[in-house]
Amino acid sequence: MTSEEVECAEKRMKQRWYDLVTAEQQGASLQTLDRMFNAYMLAVEEYNHCAERYLVEQAAAQHPETGSTVQKRKRRRKAS
């Protein structure tokens, strides 16, 4: 994961929010707003995932022992 990928995910998230707010101001239907909100939340989740993965990879690169321990803990948490 690169910082550019994280930035791209952040831009997508911000764009989805902007689109949602603009649609609401223009009187979009509740169904449309709900769909747009769901798309925004998916973008938020994607950004959070990318940012977390980037930070874990950076930590692993700086401190190989600590980074691998963090990744092992994350894998164990997901498995349970």
C-alpha cells in the first residue's frame, strides 16, 4: 500500500461526501440520498482499511519484529 493509494481513497471518500451533500441541497429523493450515503460509507470503510494497512506496512518496514507481531495479532483477531 502506498501513500498515493491512501490519498486516492481519501479523495474518493471526500468526493462521495460532496456529492451527497450537493444532492441533498438540490432536493434529491430519499432513496437517492440513501444510496449515495451507502456509497459514501463504503468509501469511508475503504479509506480506513487503506490507511490502517499503510500504517501497518510502514511500521513493519521500520521495525520488522514489531510490524510482524502487529500483523499476526490482526490475523488472529480476524480469525476469531
